[in-house]
Amino acid sequence: MEAIALDVVIVSYRCERLLRGCLKSVLANPAPVATRIQVIDNASGDGTAEMVAREFPEVELTVNDGNAGFAAATNLGIRSGRAPFALALNPDCEVRERTLTTLLEVMESRPEVAIVGPALVRHDGSPDHAAARGFPTPLSSLGHFTGIGRRPRPPAAMRGYAAPANRGPVDAVNGAFMLIRRAALDQVGLFDEGYWMYMEDLDLCYRMREAGWLTWYEPSAAALHHKAGSSGPNRGLRLNYAFHYGMYRFYRKHYATERSAATNTAVYAAIWLKLAASTIRSAPSRLAPARRR
């Protein structure tokens, strides 16, 4: 039997339609190596797991007792395999022809690369600029959240959340589609499970860089990304909190010791004020379904 060379790990939660499309795309556009495909279902309870068992018998299915979040569920799949490469893939992504082939070729030709990600394309054909990004700074975060960084020719310091046009090393790629070298994970560790959702991809890329590894962006390979397909256009309270807690955890873990107490206080206050504003802004959309019921 041919040794497994690629472990594909997909974490699902109440996303039957998207997951079906994702799995069909992986099977229709296979990697050129022996591949193991796993779905780790976070207790969807809505038929998602049953669909996998019924329609994709070749896919290995694990159903968690509860919603463990992205990092812990992905780690569960990675730990259960031994392949030299692991693909963390979101169910709202669809693989295209030669996507996996191209990314594996990067890994084979560049042993210094720990993580590689493709261009991500939205369903309308526009690029998902979050496919690659820089590590956050106060100015780049301000540019992102105010929209200034997405305007034509923004100040360079405020444009940290946009994928480059060319292939090459970047600070981070999107956790929706990350091909990871297991040898690097063995050295650095898996996703930090202190992040329930959000920022665990950025954290892993940061730790890889600190250990001397590269993260690579490869726009010659592409995947379709139904952005926010799993979480929905408006985050619920738990997801909203997890997003802002992830910002706080990343800053505290990687930046706070090198900043002054005053700077840290200002950053933490900005994060929690943004959470409060986001919660208030999203309240009408969260309450609308309840009113309809």
C-alpha cells in the first residue's frame, strides 16, 4: 500500500451544502500523491455529519461531542495522521485543478517553507485579499478596520491586510487553506488551542517565522472561497467575542512584552471597545430571525 503523503483535514460545523461542494472539489482535483481526507465535525447536529457518511464513504469522519473550535479540531485531525504534509482546509473552500499539485511542488522545491497558501477567489470572481497578509501593527489594523487600507494607493503602513500580486514569502496566509509541512509542526507545535476561532492561523505563521521557517504565498494556484460561508455574514455573540479575544491573545502573546504598559493598555482598550461597537452594530441582524419566529 502506498504511504499517505498528504493529510487533508476539514473542520465542519453546520455547513452541509458547503462541505459537500468542498469534498467534491477535493475528490475531483486530487493531489498527485496518496491522500487521506478527514472531516472533523464539531457536533453539528443538523445532518452535516450524516451527509458525509452517506455520500462520501471514502472520507474519514470524526464527530466531536461538542464544538471544540477550529484549532483543537484541526489539531485532532493532524495528530491522527503521519503524512509529511497536512492541509488545513475550510469547508467554504473549493479546490481547483492543479491547486494541490502546485502547492506540493512549492514544498518539494523549497525545503525552507513551512506553510504555503494559494490565491483565494470569491464566488463573483474577485480576489479575496485576505489570502495573505502582514502581521498586524497599530497602523495596519487601523487601515483595515477603517477601510483606508483598501482604498486605491493607501499609505504603505496602513496596507497590511492585502495579498501581494507576486509569489514569494509573506508574513501569513489564510487559515482557510494552509498546506503545512509536518516537520515544521513537529518543531514549532500545532495550532494554539487557546484560540477557539480566529487568529490561530496568524499565530502559527508567527511562530514559524520565529523558528526560522518561511510562509509562502503562491498565486499561481487558486481556490474558490465562499467567504464567511461557514460563520455567516454576521457573527453571533460567541464568534464575535472569539474574534476579538483572538486579537487580544495574539497581541498579549507576541507583542506585549516589547511594548510599554501605556501602549498595551491603549491596545487592549481599543480591542474591547471595538468588540462593544461590533456587538451593538450587529444586534439588529442577530435579533431579526428571532422577530420573524
